[in-house]
Amino acid sequence: MGRKRNNSLGIWLTQEELESLKTRISKTNINQSTYIRKCILEKDMTIIPGIRDLIIEIKRIGNNLNQITRSVNEGVFFNRKVPHISIEKYPT
């Protein structure tokens, strides 16, 4: 199956324009081609500051959950002794 988009476009930018474009793209979670297409087609884009860090953290949490699930399904936790933890109440 061939590419859906088979036309390429090259443009010339000043250093300032290029830096501005890169800054704007870095604030999103999409690649340069997708960003430019959305701008051309006048599609709304919502930019959430810090979304990349949040996505990375969610992926790490998912990875940890997968490792825990795999360990539990393999019976790893059932063969170990889990130390008893006592919780003391402190007067308020």
C-alpha cells in the first residue's frame, strides 16, 4: 500500500522564523509535519504546557503496573514472605 500523502513541500525560513516554529512545535506532542498540516487546514490545536512530561510519567506508571501484574500472575509474590508492618497512632 502506498503513502497517503505523496507530495513534498520545501520552504525557506529566516533563523528567527525557524526558531519560532521549533518553539511552537516543542510545546505540542505532535511532529513537525502534523503541526504544519493542522496550521494549514486551520484545525484547532490545544497546547497544554508540560504535557510531554506527564505522558512520560503515565507511560512509566503503566510499565510498573505491567511488571506488578506479570509478577503476581507468575506467583512471585506468593512465594515470598512479606514483613508485617505495624502502624502506630500518634496522639493529636
